[in-house]
Amino acid sequence: MTEPDQRRRRLLYRATHRGTHETDLLVGGFVARHLSSLTPEQLDELEIILDYPDTDLADWLTGRQPIPADAAQPLLRRMRAEAAG
């Protein structure tokens, strides 16, 4: 397995095993659908996103809280837009 493949596999695991069911669905579902098309730069963004606490991600992705300016990366905004339907 190549290094990029290993990285994608590790990111998918991290995205789908978050600790809370809601965030597993929101983050993991998005990553499962789009992982193969993400650029290396977007994978870098995803790694940063996956470091945020589940409660923050769930609040931001569901719209319960706005995404703070310092966290509002393009990929996270895209995840939010998709979660909003």
C-alpha cells in the first residue's frame, strides 16, 4: 500500500471512529463520500478538522453554533454546507 493510500485509510478510520455517534455520521459520512477526491491540501485540512473535539464539530456541522473564524477552513465549511442539506 502506498503512503497516500495509507494516509487516506488512517483518515477514514479517524473520521468514522470519533467517539460520538452523531459526529461519526456527520464527519465520517462526509469523509467516506469524498475521501478519494480530496487533494493533498484538503487532506491536510482534514487532519486539522479531525483534531477538534466532537462536541465542537457536531455543533458547527449542525448549525447549533457558528464555525469560529479561526476554524473556518474551506473543507469544514463544505462539510457544514453538505450537512445542512
